[in-house]
Amino acid sequence: MRDADPVPEHEPGLTIAQVADRTGLTADTLRYYERACLIERVGRSTGNQRRYSAADLVWLEFLLRLRETGMPISGMQRYARLRAEGDATLGERLTLLREHRDDLAARIRRLRDHEDALHDKITHYEGLLSTQPGTDHA
Amino acid sequence: MRDADPVPEHEPGLTIAQVADRTGLTADTLRYYERACLIERVGRSTGNQRRYSAADLVWLEFLLRLRETGMPISGMQRYARLRAEGDATLGERLTLLREHRDDLAARIRRLRDHEDALHDKITHYEGLLSTQPGTDHA
DNA sequence: CCTTGACCTGGAGCGCACTCCAAGTTCTAG
DNA sequence: CTAGAACTTGGAGTGCGCTCCAGGTCAAGG
């Protein structure tokens, strides 16, 4: 009686270079993320080389989303730890996610204000330039 | 016949601590910004202590806007250098500003996509939790 | 006079998120 | 079987943006 194998041998998975290609991360960063426990230990080939499963890829893409929205490594570590603990932590993860989304929404609002202010300044400069278009030495 | 003094003696200006208070930067960061040529050399009191003018404050606030919108120090240095060169560089500064604004707009769009995706994931989690609300050991 | 506290300078140190390296192993094409 | 590319590990190094520190100056209060 075997356990249900999530990554059966007939599905070898992707090498680290292939995953680097698909995610835009470097192989070094992928190894770093594994060391930092952002991803659980990735499966290995018989020769001890990493073989990433489709599930690994999905998780990596989620991590990248967290990263691009400004979550620090430590925050992703907390989330990853909860995830590793299973369904019992769904509520906690939901809380983290909501906090992060609210944070993000606030940041986006601030950025939009800044965008408007930059736009105004640009318009002001354009006005200056059309009146006195540079040191015109013609 | 005196030069038009931009910071006359009867307007002593703000101390570094006061500027730190108003901007949210630390005194150390304000000195660092001056060393990095993000701000031109600030006026000094007779005892060689910094006295910030109103114009310094306006410029600092603009720098903070650039910083909060993701411009690195090196980018702010480029902008500050052009500004120091005077009106002849208005066109160049305008170009930098437009590039930065466009960049920012693109980043905001990406963030909004991420926000939507997070929202969807949150909704999904909420569905899971309402069906099976945690390991209910009642 | 002396103390206290805010300020000055140049330079060292820090936390973050990678990024690179050396030395050794494994995979694959010919 | 062999060459060389790709991979492994632990650990050191990097760039950014501050942040802290030592040792000194200056102004005000008691």
C-alpha cells in the first residue's frame, strides 16, 4: 500500500533552468527561496537535481504576486509556514491576505495621487517650454 | 548693493530636526541626501548648523514624491543635477518626468491586476471557510 | 564656570534580497 | 567512454538606502 504520490515518476517535472525561464527568476534565486523556506523542498531526480512540479509552479507564481505587491520575504515566509501547516490555518491565511490586499489598495491610492501630481507638474513644465522654448540661439 | 538674498537673515529657516519632523525623514537621512547631492548645500547658521528654507522644503517634498513612486536615488540625482544647471535643462527634466510618470502608470496597472487576483483568491478562501469553517472540534 | 543637548563631520555598519563563487556531481550528445 | 554543459552545496560578496557612531563644536541655562 503506497501513499498517493503527488509527483509520480512518469511526470519528471521541470529543471531549475526551465523554471527560471518560465518565472523570470534566476536559478540562484529559486535555490535561495527554497533555503528560505518560501517553497517546500522541491522533488529531486535520482541524481539529486531539482524537478519542479506543476503545483510548485503555481505556488511560485503566487509568491511572485506577493513579491510584486510589496510583501517582504519575511511576510511570505509567514504565509508559507501557515500553508505548510494545512487547512487548519486557512482562516489565518485569509486574514493575512486581506491585510495585504487592503495595504495594497491604500498604496495604489497613494500612487494615483502621486501620478496626478506628477501629471500636473508635467503640464506646468510644458507650459513653460511652449512660452520660452529653451535657450533659442537661432 | 547686495545680491537678492533667497534666505535673508531675518528668515532663519528650519533646523534639521524641524525638517525631519515635517517630512518624516530622519536627520541622518537629510544629511545623507545632502551628501548625495539630492539637495544642494543647505544654508548654515553662524554656528554652521543647517537652516532649511521654504524652497528646500518644497524640493524635499518633490523628492519624496519621486521616492515613493519608486525612483531610485540615482534617478533623483540625475534630476537634481539637471535642476542645478538651470532653465536650459527644462526639456530634459520634462522628458525624465514623463518617462517616470508613464512607468508609474504601468506599475499602477500591474498592481491593480494583482489586487484583483488577490481579491479573487480571498473570495475563494472565504468560500472554503464558509463551507468547512476550520477544524470544528465542538 | 559647567553641564546639557542639539548639532556638526567622516566613516563604519546594517538589513534586505539577492548574486556569485569554488569545488564537486550528474546528465547528455557524440 | 568522454567532453562539456548543467546541476549540487555551503558560504561569501554585492548594491541599495539608509542608520549609527565617535569625537568635536556651539548655545543656553543654572
